[in-house]
Amino acid sequence: MSSPKLTQLNPKVVIVGAGIAGLAAAERLTEQGINDVTILEATDRIGGRIHTLQLENGILEMGANWIHGKIGNPISDIAERRGFFNKNFSTAFNSGKAFDTQGKEVDKEIIKRVRALYKQSCTEAEGFFNTKSRNCDHKEQRPLPPILSVGQFVKQDFDSLVAKESFSLDERILWECVLNWHLNLECCISGCHTMDDVALIPFGQYQGLGGGDAIFPSGYRSIVQAILDNLPEGTVKTNKAVKCVNWKMDRQDSRPVSIECENGDMLTADHVIMTCSLGFLKENARGLFRPMLPDDKLRAIKVLGFGTVGKIYLEYKEGTWPGEFVGCQLIWDKKIDIHSGEISSSKQWYHKMYNIRVENRVPNVLMAWLSGQEAEHMERLSNEEVSKTCTAILRRFLNKPNIPEPCRVIKTSWNSQPYIRGSYSYVAVDSSGDDIDILAKPLPYEEESSTHSLKSQVLFAGEATHNTFYSTTHGALLSGQREADHIISLYSTEK
């Protein structure tokens, strides 16, 4: 990217949050000649929701796991340039055979038929966004469904198909259990508690990239370090939680924004880029800004979805799991309770776990995914209870009563972290892509900015502000670059 010619003004920019969006914004600003840039990070760790944990014999991703689509993906571009794709690993969500709660393998034909039905329903659901766009552009009158959520739509499709079949009660229950497996998986992909929370019409607004998913042998931390290497030393200040952002200070003798930190430090700036998570904004937006955010932005923060996705890692002695074992899919019967010895859960949180599979970068580790309120509940459990419950699940589904307990349990805690409060965003029922655009809009709004000193004092970046790549690291990175480019344009002589 060629550098534009800038005016002699030397703006000061403060970035709140040292996740991928904040780091990308700082990198773009400094490479384009705006060097007075400071990143304030609330915690003692750089990377935000990217967190690679080092074990003796490998790594575990506690946060971001995949590059979602290698073609046209800026994260993939960094990885290619740095040679991070030096090994190939499976990125499958659904490794292994499917078993029911009686320890029996589920008929592959049933799995195949339900999968086809589910994929067809999702494709139709995604199509409603394009239908809405065509209606707006060409005044077509094609009706949109009265159903509000993706979950409702999929279940309606399923009920319509099942009604045409001559199923026994047991057959219908099994089909419903397999469908529920797909919905549990989709909840982890979308980052929600239930697909009934995900808005139907905007579902197709998210854009997937081609080329397949990918993971890094060296971990996602390598992307963080690659960007960090391009920043001047001392750009990031850790343990600097922000208490309040004061903006709209139209004073000729000072910068228009001041940032007050929890430890009492004060910084002034011409622009501040807020890259904190939507979960943090939901909890803190009303007290974080003076003056308060506009009503439309507060509403967008409220109605957009932000959920928790949890991971459980089970570490075993080397050789516990045979080489041919890759994992198993958990087809739950909701009536089944797992009693883990003397400890049993008050909530059936484990019913949200859709599989337990080998972590292919560390073969003596199994991992499980779950989402929503169940993932939040899991965070509050002891490692001992999680260990006993997961062991009981494996013994039951694989019909092997002598499976040992793991040596160690490592689990995520994104909802419990006060400066994050979850995993990633989705477009919830009663919200739309318009709310993402409102969230991303700089303050003061352009119609209120009569002078240069008032323009774009508070900018917003992060995955939740990208209206087609929300929930992804590449969406976060691009949003940081977007806001940096906006600031650069204010000082460019090439207009």
C-alpha cells in the first residue's frame, strides 16, 4: 500500500485494546506516517481473543482457532508471507463416528439424510437476505417469511419433511437428536446460545471465504507477533484499563479527547479507536463515555448478539488413545443424565457438547466444544467435575467403562473475563446488519462535525463492527485497518 501525502499536522491516536483489530489499526497508522500512536490494553496479555497456550509437547488455542477461508483473507496472507503453513492438520468440526447415548453407532444413512436436510435449510435461510436486497433494489414483492429466527426456520423445515415420512416414534426421536447435533454445532459456529436467537433475514449477510479453513502449527499467536514486530517498541501499554473516554471537548488549546484509566493515568488524543469486545460494551457502554453514546448506538450494542463458545481440553498420558481414534460425535437423548460418580451437575450443561475429538496438534489431548449458557455454566465448574463428567460421557458413548480420567483439564473462561465477556458476535433476532453499521459509525456523527477538530474523535473497530465478516479474526483485522484509513484520510492532501 503506497503512503498518501499527509498534512503537517501530527495527530495523536489512542487505541483501546491490543487484540488483532487494535494491533492492525496501529500498524496501518504507523506505516502511513502517523507515529504518535498508543495502544492501551486492560490486561497483562497482548492478543485479545487470540490466546495460544504452550504445553510441553505442543500448543492449544484457547481463543481463535481457524483461518476461516484462505482465499482473499488478510490473515492467510500474513501466514503465507511468514511461512506459517508448514504443516497440514485436519480442521474438521465433526471428526469421528456418531454414537448415541447407548454406545451404539448411529446409522450412517440417517446421518447423511439429516445432514442434507439441514444444509438445504441453511442455504434457504441464507437466501432470504438476498431476497430482501432484491426487493429493496427492484421493488419486487416476493414475500419474506414471518419466522424470525434461523432455528425456527430449520425446525419448521424438519417438521414438514418428517410429516411426510412413516416414522415410528423411536425413529422420529432419533432424527430429532441428529438434527439437534447440527444445531449444537451451528451454535458454536455462530457464537450463540440457541439458533432461535439468530435472526433469519440477515443470516446470509455473513460472507464465507473460499479455500477452506486452516490452522497454524505455531498457533494464532504467530499472527499477533507478526503484526507486533512492525510496531515501534513501547506502542502497547499493558495493564491500562480504561475507565472513561471524554469526547466532544471542542477546546482550541487542547486535544478533543481525554482517556482516563482505572489507575488514574490520563491521556489526551485527537482520536481514540475503541476495539473492545461487544460483550464489554454491553456491560459498560453507558458509563464508559462522556457524553453518553447516542441512543441509536446504545440500541445497536443492546440488540446485537454476543455469545460464549467454550472449549474443554482433556490431557492424557501418552498412548492412552489409539492412533486410529480421531474422536466421536455425541448424538444426545435429552432424557439421559450423566452421573459422574459422586459429583453430578445440577444442569445438563454437557448436552451442548456435540463432539469430543483428538486435538491434532497434541495427540494426547482430547477437546470438546460447547456454547451459550451451558458454556458459561461450564466456566464456573471445578476442573474435577468437568473431568468426571467428560470421562462418564466418553465411557457411555464409546461403551468402554475403563476409559481413565485425564491427567489434567484445561478449559476456557471467556465469559468470566471482565474485559471481554464472551467469544464473538452474531446478528440476533430484532437486529440487522444496519445495527453493525451504526456500531461502527465514528463519533461525532458527520452532521454534527462542523470543524476539523470535532471530526471522528471516537472510532469503533473489532469483529462486531464488520457487517460481512463479523465473528472472525479477519473481520477484526480489516475493521482496524478501516478505522486507521479513515483517520489517515482526514490528514491526507490527496482528497
